[in-house]
Amino acid sequence: MKSKVKSQKSKVLLVQQLKLLSTVRSFTFYLLPFSFLMSFAIAQDQPPPPAAPKSFVLPKPVEKTLPNGLRVIVAQTKNVPIVTAQFLIKSGGEADPRNLSGLADFTASLLTKGTKTRSATQIAEEIEFLGGSIGAGAGWDSSNVSVRVTNDKTEKALAVLADVVLNPTFKQDEI
């Protein structure tokens, strides 16, 4: 019974604090005691019932090989306005020489550090201006460069991705 009374007092205190906070016009961070948060969090006796399961259909990938031998796989999801394009190479850390562990990841990370036509800053700014992200790295069995943007920015983002993949400079000051 004591814990229910304590829990009720905690709820009332929280409501009072929230009312007080709603009148404050400045930016202030409030730290509440951990025990207060815990007593409020465990006040519910039963968790809510689970929601009904939602159906999900994985998009069927479509594969095509271009005349230059590049294999392109597209998996389209129509209700998501985001495009993620990834250039994947089937070689990663397993191909690193024994005395150069991490070489694949290091090399991949340099791809976004400058090309023949763009500096690292220009690459970052162009993708940021598009509201997207770009990244490169390597795992054990693959290396990749990827870009993610909204659908309407795909063409411009793919131009940056192509430049990063085809024209890296591996500048000495980045190594």
C-alpha cells in the first residue's frame, strides 16, 4: 500500500513540475532524481496488451547486369521516400596483408576524403545540402560506399557517389 501512495505522490509531483515547466520561457535542463523516475515508471501493474500484428512484404529485388559487367540490384519500397544506394565490392578485411591489418577499411574511408573534382569538404557539403549522408567502410568480406537521400535528390547524390568511387585521389595529407 505504501508504494501505491508513494507512486500517487510522485505522479502529482510530476504534474506540478510539468505545469511549472510549461510557464518557463527560457531553455533550462531539469534533472529529476532517479528514484522519482523509477517510482513513476513502475507504477503500472500490467503492461498494455500487444497490438495486432501488421503484415509486411519484403520487396522483391530486381537484378540486371550492365554492359560493363556491373551488377545492379534494386529493391524498391514505394511508401518510403528515401533512396539508399550502395556500391559493394566483394573484398574486405580478409584480403588485408598480415602486416597491414585494417587496410581495406582504411582505404575505403579515404574514398570520401577527396576526388579529382571534389575536396572532402565539398563532398560532405554537397551531400549535407541534399539532406543526405555518405559513408564508406569495409567489413570482413566486403567494402562499400553508400549514400542516402530523399527520392527527389537521387540523381545529384548518385553523381557524388560515382565521383567518390571512380575518382578518389588518396591525398597524402589524408593518409
